Amino acid sequence: MRHRPRPLTEQHVTPESLYLTRRHLISGLLGTGIGLAVGDAHASLPTGAVLHAAHNAAMSVSAPPNSWDDITTYNNYYEFGTDKSDPAQYAGSLRVTPWTVTIGGEADITGPVSLDDLLKPHALEERIYRLRCVEAWSMVIPWVGIPLGEVLRRFKPRSNAKYVRFTTLNDPTQMPGERSSILHWPYTEGLRLDEAMHPLSLLAVGLYGRSLPNQNGAPLRLVVPWKYGFKSIKAIVGIEFVEREPRSAWSQANPKEYGFYANVNPAVDHPRWSQASERHIGGGLFAPRQPTLPFNGYAEQVADLYRGMDLRRQF
Ligand SMILES: Nc1nc2c(c(=O)[nH]1)N[C@H]1C(S)=C(S)[C@@H](COP(=O)(O)O)O[C@H]1N2
Ligand SMILES: [Mo]
């Protein structure tokens, strides 16, 4: 992963501020008999659709979110190129409907599931999370999604399932970057099962109250806010319960630089740069770097997952 300076053309654009919450939807429709049909509210998710999501304040940071423009034009998504501006420019070639996720491995229930069926039992939530890229830049993003753990439980993982492996779509006709050999395709990632079950782990389908733009991982991507951004895999088509620690695309490409755990850790530098501080995107050209926090500020919630581990060795 290259460490790129921020483009000088970056601008601050007022975020979209008007979007419905699920609570508004329900109160607005109470008495009509359709107010609780929230499960249908996110069927098939055409790009840009308004989503009905209740803001989850307890699971959100209070820092102001980055603008829509920051979040949707400064991206890492090597399936569409390696420049930050490539995904916004080229990800339109990805077809996100219909979308199927195949569940596999050590679980009682496996097989293909349509995205609609995957989402249907769950109420969408808005959660404002910090995102810290391993390249030492950061943003604050108002995601819309559902808790990963609640989704995984529906498939009844077996007792020998210790990890979850995620796979991105592998289709060079839609993802031209997959013709390059910069990574082994498809992009894959993994979590320990207890990390995946942690209430902060989110399957995102939207941001700023709308379905995800393609460049942000439409129609379904992972968000694990205490880990470096590369763990938060986009355009997920496969979820597999496995017994052994899976290899992920970045640890396969360069195991010395990108570990399996990838917990944000200001005390463990990347071999080529410091992780002690970060450049907050949207802060302006002369904004000071801000200190990077252990577990990206989520230590209180997640540090227990790693008790007894040597986080320098298991980075
Ligand atoms: N499939 C896939 N997922 C991916 C990536 C990628 O190149 N391919 N890049 C990762 C990296 S390095 C980061 S920082 C985040 C960026 O997410 P964002 O563009 O929505 O901010 O996506 C992650 N997920
Ligand atoms: Mo990243």
C-alpha cells in the first residue's frame, strides 16, 4: 500500500444534512398500518436510495463527520485503481443489483442468500465511526448498517468455527483493477469470530442516510472501526466460517507490513512510517496532525478481546 500525499484539490463540501431516521419514518406513518414495515424499506438498495435508519448515539463518536465529498472522493479501492480519486471515477462499472452473498464453511446454514434476504430481519442503524487508514490518514463517517454479529448468528456457526473470512467480488469486467497484479484477487479479509461478533463490527449498506456509493463498497461492506481501514472489505460476496486464521489480501501481499489483526496501534510503527499520528482528511492544508489513539479510540470497548496477546508480535 502506497503512502500518498493528499491531493491539493480537495475541497470542503457541505454534507447532505437531510435524511430520515427510522424513528421519523415510524412516527410519520403510525396509524397507516405500514409504519413498521421497516424490513421492506431497504429492499434492493438502488444507488443513492434514502435509507431509514435510527441513529445509534451510544455506538457513535461525537466528532463531526467528514463531508459527503471527502468520504466519496478520497477512497482506497484497488479494484478500481490505486489513486485516491480512481474509485469515484471508475466504480460506476460495478453492478450492485441483483447481489448475492454466499455463506459457507463451518455453519449449520450455508448457501447463497440474496442481499434483500440477508438484510430483511434487521433494522438499519446509523453509526458515526472513526476510520483510520494504515497510511496514517483518518476520517469520521456516518455509516448505515446492521451489526455483523447478529447476521452471523442466523447461520448458526458451529463450535469449530473460529474465524470468519470475507471475499470481494472477483470480476475484472466490472472491476478493471483486478486485471493488475498489485494484489491477489479477489480481495479477502478475515476476523476472529469473537471480533466479528463484537457489537461494534458493522455490515454497512449506506452512509449519510443513503445507500453506499460504489466507491465506498456498495452494496455491502464491512466496517471494523478499531482496525486499520484495509480490514473493512468492500463489495462482499462471500462470508465463510473457518477453523484457521485466514490469509487476507494485504497480509498475503506483504506479511511484514500488514498483519492479520491490524488493530490501530500508535505504539507499533509501520516499517515505512510512524503510526503515532494521523492526518485528518478535510482539516485543511495547515491543520496539525492529530495523535492516533490505541484501537482508534475504541480501546474501552475492545481491548479485552486481546488480553494476554503480544500486540507487537501479533500486529
Ligand atoms: N475490496 C476492497 N476493500 C477495501 C479496499 C480495497 O482496495 N478493496 N481498501 C481498503 C482500505 S485500505 C481502506 S482505508 C478502506 C477505505 O474505505 P472508504 O473508501 O469507504 O473510506 O476500504 C478498505 N476496503
Ligand atoms: Mo487503508
